[in-house]
Amino acid sequence: MPRYFLNLNIGDFLRDTQNLGPLNTGAYLRLLMHYTARGKLPTDDEELRTITGMDARQWRRNKPKLQKFFDANWRQSRIEGDIAKQDRLSIMRKVAGQAGGLSTSMSRRARSRLT
């Protein structure tokens, strides 16, 4: 299920990343966006490095700073909660749309029988 929204609380983000430089801030954002869009992050260093846009040397030096924002499997409870919320909302909207379509279809059939 595609997700297009990263729930980014600016105050929390700035507070949590104030010790990161621009390179790591950008890398962290790229990881968050990939995570949200795909539902998970890979655990392979080369794949993670590619997502961040860092070269191999930069990745080796900066991985520990970025890893602090995630658990050992590169998961984060805040993003997991946001993904679950988006998925629930998407399902609710789909069901509501189907119900609305069914109602419209039934109304049209009923009107056509009257004429």
C-alpha cells in the first residue's frame, strides 16, 4: 500500500536532530521518507547507504549517529505507528467509498424501475 505522507513534527525533529550536521540531517530525512513510503528499511548496509546518498566512507563514519534513531533492525516506533494509522485510514476510506458507490448504484436502479 503506497504511503505519501511523512508525519513530521517539526519541533520534535529539530530537538532530536540538533546535534546532527546537514549531511546527517538530510540522510536521516531520506531514511524516514523511504521507511514511510516502503513500510520498512532494509538492514543491509549497502542498501541503507544508497538510500542516504552517502559514499562508503561517509556511511562508515556516520552510520552510528543515524543508528541511534532506530532499533537494531532499523525500525522506529513513531514511524511504525504512523504507518499503521495511515493504513487504517486508507482501509476506512476504501470501505466508505465502496459503501457510497453501492448506495449510489442502488439509488439509480431504484429510480430506473420507477420510470
